[in-house]
Amino acid sequence: MKKYADISLKYKIIVIIFFSVFIPLILAISLILLNGSKFYKNELYNKVSLSAKIISDISVADIMFNSPDVSTNSISFIGKNANFLQITIFTKNGGIFSEYSKDNFSKKEVLYKNENVSYFENENFYYYHIIKSNGIVYGTISIVTSTEELKAKVFDFLLGTTFIAILILALAIYVGEKFAGNLIIPIENLVEKAGQITKNDSYDVQLQKLGQDEIGKLYDSLNIMLSNINSRRMERDAAISSLKVSEKNFREIFNSSHDAIFIHNLNKDIMDVNETMSQMYSIARNEALTLSFEKEFSSKNNNFASFEKIWSNVVNNYPQEFNWIAQKPKTGEEFIVQVNLKKILLSDNEIILSTVRDITEIIKANDRLQKSETKLQKIFDILQVGVGLLSNRNIIEINNKACELIGYSREELVGKDSSIIYKSELDFLRFSEIAVDEIAKNGFSHNEIEWVRKDNKIITVILDLMQLDFEVDGQGYILFSFLDITNLKKAEKDIKELNADLENRVNKRTAELEFANRELEAFSYSVSHDLRAPLRGIREFSKIILEDNMENLDDDGKTHLLKVINHTVAMNHLIDDLLKLSKLSQEKIVLENFKIEEIVNSVINSFNDSLPFNNVEFIVNCNYNVVADPSLMRIAITNLFSNAIKFTSKIKNPTIEFGSFSALESKEKFGIENVVFFVKDNGAGFNMKYVNKLFGAFQRIHSTKDFEGSGIGLATVNRIIKKHGGKIWADGKIDEGATFFFTLSDSPDFNL
Amino acid sequence: MKIKNIIYLLNALVIIPIYAQFTEYDVKAQFMERFTQYIEWPKGAAIYNQEIPFRIGIYGENNFEYKLNEMVQFVKIKNKKIKYKELNSDLLLDCDLIFISKCSDEELSKIISLTKGKGILLISDSDGFGEKGVHINFYKVDNKIHFEINLSAVKSDLFNFSSRLLRLARIIE
């Protein structure tokens, strides 16, 4: 017989499940069967006892009022419906009060009993109950019922439970088989895999689990175990190889450090040095190991007492850093180093690690920096403008000139709020806002502002602010410089006042002058006017003398009188011209647009009319429209032509030309971008020495003997041209003719 | 409890032998006491006042005398002592139960109208009184005492009669 331990897990599980269902089932059924009959008996008892109690209750009144008929009706109704064999109500004397019997019941004598009692007898159940109300006994009720029904019920129950038990057992075996199958597959799988792993000695595999139950968890645990075994194996391999690498690396790091490294034991013996040390101290490693840091590698100028203290601190686990004067043992060359001492544990040995850094260059650089700062400070102080440094609102630094300008001492300003030199906090804030905006926009600000000196004097300064693009401790700095322009301001104000005064004076003088000019013009007009009458008198009377004394006067007398008359005529002309000139000053200009050529031709025609036998050749070569006063232009052109005619009177072929230059030509010739008109003759000409005198009134450059004239003509022309805003000038040479140029306005538009 | 038991014992000893004499009025007195066990008086009736004994009035001829005296001594109705008196028409309302023996129709209708709705139970033993409005009326058949109940009078006077009692009586609607 096979041992139980050798049976497959699957069958073990099925057997377990079968028995664990079968045993309680059998127990339960037996128990229920045992109790079943009792249960049904109780049920019967309860039913009969309830009926007895109900009947006894309703029978009290029946007995009380002596109504056996009603009682018989009642118990017959209950007896039929409850399927009782017999119901009897006894009076308390033992007599039958009423009774009911089932039809097929072989009626037996039912005994009277004066007690509550029940019992089974001959397949029947007997029940007695005393009829009682308010403690008074009225009689007894007896009920007889059959037990056949009870037996049938017990049998039915037994049948039912047996059927269900068989069903449950079959189900248990079925489920057990299924369940055992599912349970066993992963275990079999696991057994197989475990075998493979141990056989191959390869732990880098993972098992595929089939569910999340305990077996699934077992899979997980096995997987973790496998991967742990695998990773430990790899770690071990890696550790071995990395140990080798790290030893090599350590040596490399040790040697490649930029600092010289000494390894001392606690007794200050040098155990090892790196390559940088060899280079720094110019000594081979082997040699270095025989020397001492304190002696051969140090300058005599060090404080060796402090070194002892440092060393003992380091030994007590307080790392130390200090500066030291090192020395190359072979050359005795000294250099400054920073030394770092620290006790560490290396391969279970306590050692002192000394890292030594050459800081000679750094110290030198610091010196240079110091010097440069001193230099800057000196420049700062010697500057003849106020200069300083601001951080936020505070003055950080300020030069002497600035102190002098503001009237405070350096101590009173450095570290103080800069708003003290402003008129008010509000003023300061207002300016700050502007300055901050400008600095944000341009990187600097340039403003003219007013400050208050310590002695409360207000000064005006030009303040330049510039943001420095470095920060110290998160603070930004602003460089400021300023110039005191209070005096300049004052001077500027004085000049302005002076200018205003001057202008007033000029205006006043001009007014006076204009007044005088007008007076003069009025005077000259009235003089000219008043001169005419006596002059006419002289002329007329001279004529009369001449006519009346033709015979009496000799030729000389006649000639003299004729001269008087001619002079008066000339003077009359002179007066006319003067009148014209003075009138011209008062006349207003009336502008019109016309062709200048028309006026020129009309002037020429009038000359030809008055001098019919002249031999002057007129050339007109001009085709411009002008905006000008036509009558004044006529006067001007007439004057220019008469002037030309006058000065050509003594040559054989006189030619007078009226022409023009376009704006373009003029610019080339005269530097004037305007149309230039000219009147050119080939007459007597003039010496350019006197050109300035040409256009003054009564100025003459030729004697009256040669050319008659009042010397007012060109002055008149000049005045007319000036009135139009134009310009006039002349060019000429003696005996080679003269040319008079003029423009009519400053702007070329005027000449259209 | 003990006193109560003794009373019942005495009851059993005394009343049962008297029963044996079997007079008609003994049975009627016994029935009247048993009726009260199945009747609830209307709410607010004087019977609910525990200070007052249960008052029985006998109108007309009193044939109960011996039996009632005995009951006054040994029996309690509604857990109260019993008191009885013979009545004229003027004392009618001081009763919880009135037994009306022979009287004229006028007297009867006067009694009924006076006690109407006052919570007084009327019992009589004259033929036709049941129809006239008495709540319970005794009658005899083959020398056996029966009773009839005027259900409409019972209802209109707000008495509550147990069904156990009603099923034993002849009902007058």
C-alpha cells in the first residue's frame, strides 16, 4: 500500500475537501433527524395547546351564562378546521357541558381530569386544560388529535435531506478536483524551474508567476531572491575590480592635484608626497621623504612656536589652515604658501594630510590691487568735480571736492542718507524717480538740480549718475559726479537781463531815429517846396532883366544872366528829385504781377520821344514776370536808363542793354539764388574804388562839368529796390562802361 | 393576593351552595354581576371614579334582597364595593346600573329618557322592554333564563359590549 505522504498533492486535496464536507454533513443530518421528531412534536403540542387556550377563553362566557348550544357550535367549528379527533368541555363537576367528535373517530370514553396535562397514547395525543377566568375555575377542556400527520412530515424531511447531502458531496468532489488542478500547476512549474536553476547555476533568470495568491507571492519572493543573489554576485565582481581601479585613481588624483600634498604620520615624519610637491619644492620624491616639513621645507622666518600649537590642534581633530613661508631646500628660494592640515584615517592608520598651495602670485596680485586702489583714491580726491558712490540712498564714498562743494565733512556724509542734501524728502523722491527712469533707459542720468549746503545755501549742480555693473553683497552701486554751476547760472541770468535791457534801449533809439528821419524828410520836403518859390522868382526876374535889357547888356552880361537862368533850372530839377526821394520814403508799396519787359519798353519809348535824334541802341533781352510796385519800378528803371544815357552821351556808338540772369546762372556768377536783372552801358564807366559812394544821395563820382546830374537818381533807385526787399550793386571800369545789377526780393518766388 | 384568594374561596364555599337553591332571581343577580365583566361603561361615566362604590338601583319590586345583600358582602364589581338601593324616579341618576322590575310603559319611557346618555346600564325582565330601549332584558324559554340586548340603545348610550356576551344573547337591532 502506498504511503499517504507519497500520494500526489492533487488527490490529497480532493480527499481533504471530500471529508471536510462529508463529516459535518452526516453529523448535521443525524442531529436534525434526532431533533426532527421532537420538533414536530413540539409543533403539534403548540398547535393543540393554542387551540385549547382559545376555546377555554371563549367558553368562560358560555359556561357563565349557561349556553351549551353556542359552545357546541364553537368547538365544532374549531375541531373541523384544526382536524382534531375530539373536543370535550367538562363543567367543574365533571359533567360534559359540550363536545365535538370527528366523524370517523371511534369515540372513546374521554375521562374528566381536573389538571393541565398532555400525553401521547395509542398513536393519539391527549391534551387537558382547566378553564379559568379571574381565578374562578369554570371547568376543563380536553382535546384529542392524531399523530399520523407528524410521522409523514418526519419521513418527508429525511427524504429531502438525503437528496441534498448527495448533491453537496458530488459538488464538493467536482470543485475539489478543479481547485486542486489550479493549485497544483504553479507548484509543478515551480519544481521544474527550481530544478533547472540549480542544475545550470544561472541566477539571472526570473520566474513567470501564474496568479497573485500565496504561490504567486512565493514566485515573487523567489524572483527577488534570485535577483538578489545575482546582483550580489555582480556587486562582488564589481567591488573587486573597482577596488583595483580606485587604488589607481587615488594615486592619479594624488599626483594630479594642483596643490602639493604631504602625508605625515603623527610624529611629523613624511610618509609620502605627490608629484606637485616635487615640482613646487624642486626635489625628488625619494629625497623629500628623508627631510622634514618643519626644517628643510620651511624658511627660518616662520613662527615655529605657533606651528607646534597648530600641529597639536590637528592631532586633536581640529583641521587647521594657515599661511607659511616655504623654502626650496636645494636653492633656499622662499615662497609663500597656504597650508591645510587635517587628520584622516587611511587604511586604518591615522595620518596628517597637508595640502600646500603656492599663494605668492595671489599675494602679489593683492598688492597690485591695493596700489591701484590707492591710486584711484588719489585721483578721486584730486578731481575738481564732486564725485562719489551711492548704494541705494546711502552715500558710500565721496571725494574732497564734493565735500567742499556741499559744505559737509567726509565723516558727515559717508554712510548717510543722501536725501540730507536735498531741499526735502519729497524733492529727493521726485528726482530719484526721474533718475531711476533715465538710468533704466540709458544707463546714466544727466540732470540739473538744486541742493542745500550745510550752511543752508542753495546751490545748482549738474548731476551725472551712472549705474556700475557690479554688485557687492547684493547691493548695486551708482557713481555720481557733479559740477557746481551756481555762479554760471547767475552769470547767465545777468546776461539775459543785460540783453533785455539792451534791446529796450535799441528799440528806444530806433524809435527816436525813425522820428528824426521822418522829421528830416518832412524838413527836406518843406525845404524843397519852399525853395521853389524864390528860385522861380530869381529865374523869372532874370528872364525879365534879359528881355528888357537886350540892347543895354553886353555879351558878358547876357551870358551871365543865361547862366543864372540855367542854374535855376538845374536847381529846380534838383528840388524835384529831392521831393521825389522824400515822397518815395513815405509811399506805400502796391504789389502787382506784371512783365518787367513791358515797363522797360515803355521807358525806352518815352526816351525816344523826348530825344528824337539820339543814336542810342537799346537792347532788351528779358522775359520775366515780377511781383512789384509797377510805378516805383518805372521810376527805378527810368533812373537807371537816364543814368546810362547820360554817361554814354560822349561816345560814338552808345549801347544800353537790359537783361537778366536766371536763378541758376546767378548762383554761379554771384552766389545769389535769384533772378538778377541788369542795365549795361558802354559809357564812361567808373572807378571801382568809389563803388560804395554810387548809391548815396548827393554823391557824385564824376564832375558836373563832364556829366550833369543831381546825384540823387541812384539813391532813388537804391531806395526803391530796398523797399522791394531786393539788392542792387554795380560793376564798372573807367571808359569801359558800367553795369547795374539788381534783384527784387530775397526769395525767388517774388520774381515769378 | 392571599386576601383575594380567601375571598374567592369563601365565594366558592358560600355562593355555590346558594346556587343549589336555584331561585330565578338568584340566577338573574348572578348574571347581572357577570354582565359587568363583559361591558365597558362610556368614557367619563361615574363608574370610573374609584371613590364611589358600584351603585345598583332596583326600580319597582325588589325580589333580590337576600342575594344582593350576600353580593354586597362578598363580591366586587369593577374592583369596587357594591351598594344597592331601591329607587323612586327622583334618585335615578345616582346609579351605575338600574334593574327595572314591573312598571308601566310611561314610567319606563320616563326612566329611559332621564338616563339617556348618562352612562347608566338598564336591565329589565319584562317582555317587550328590550324593544322599548332597555339595554338588557331577561326572558325565559322552557324555564331556562335567556337575555336579549338592544344593540341600538347600547350604541347610542356609548356602552361597549364584548362580542363574547353578544354571541350569547338575542340581539334587537
